Amino acid sequence: MAARKLLIVGAGEFAEIACDYFTRDSAYDVAGFTVDSAFLTRNEISGLPVVAWDDAERLFPPADHDAFVAATYTQLNRVRTRFFHAARKKGYRMASYVSSKAFVWHNAVIGENCFVFEANVIQYRARVGDNVVLWSGNHIGHRAEIGDHCFLSSHVVVSGYCKVGESCFLGVNSTLGDFVKVGRDTIVGAGAVVLKDAGERQVLRGNPAMPAGTDSFRIFRVKGEP
């Protein structure tokens, strides 16, 4: 069976990483990259074409190509989310990557446009929503839920039965204790240990973690939302 062709949305460092991982460790054949015309500063990456977003459907038809949005946590994941919805509207089927060196239990669920790096552990009946990035070495415990559009950096522990709301950012070495719920748009700082529920748009720091008294939208410069 021929490899499915893949269009990568983005042209930065993560896009280059995604290209290499998809090429070496998936059934996909990367065909090219696309970005907004305002950010079209080069014509190729690794010998593959980079085209304007407005030309994507013509040059890489959705009937023949899947897409992956390779953006990190800019504006608290808003940039990645915007292109995720825009690519689906264009008719692309969204690809996910799960490293062959990750451990994913058979009844765990992983959504569309997810990127799961090496050494991640996703346990029994855990759920990872759409458009989620799990950088290397995270632990997603049994029956834990990661909402859509989240970004988990590295060595994050999400314990059993936790629920992480949409569009959150969890920093390096942060930990959520069992049954903890974290509201959407919340930032959990590096090394923070969250032992009780947290609301929306909070910034949590320390051990035990406490609200930092500022708004996550301010930290990540989220625009166009109240």
C-alpha cells in the first residue's frame, strides 16, 4: 500500500522536526509545507516545497493529502488551533503522529492532529483530545483526560483521573495529583505540583502550586478574546 502524502502547515523548527519524525517513523510521505504568505520567507525545506497557505488546496489537494499543523504554544495554542480548524475547513484529514518509542495502552484514545514524542506513557483508558502536543517523556495516567489544543512540554506527570481543560500549557517537570481538575486556558509552570482543582485562565506556580495572581492571556499575549 502506497504511503499517504502529508502537507505540513508551518515552516519553523517544529515543522522541520515533524517532517523528520513523520518521514522516519510513520507511514506518511511528506510532500511539502505551507504558511501564511506574509511568513513565506523561503521556498523549500529539506528539498521540499514551501507554498503560500492560499495555494495549498491547488498544489496539495485534500483528496490526495492529509495535513498536520506544526505549531507550538504561541498565543496559548491559538495559532495552532486556528490553522487546525482552517485546514479541516479546506477539506484536509488531519494526521497524528505517535512515536514508535511511546507507550500507548490499547484502549487509550488520541485525537486528530496530535504529536506524541518518544518516551510518553499513555495509560489505561486515558483520553488525549484533538490538536494536542505531548513533547518527550510525559506520563498520562489511567483515565486521565487532556482537553483539545493543549501543549505538554517534557516530563509532565498527569496522574490518574485528572482532567485538563482545553488550551492549557503544562511546563517542564510539572505534576498533577490524582483526580485534579484544571480549567481551560491555564498555565502550569515548570516544576509546579498541583494538588487541588484550579479554575480557568490561571497561572499556577510552586509546590504546592498556587495562583500567581495574573492572567494566562496576559502571559501568552492572547489577542482578540475578552
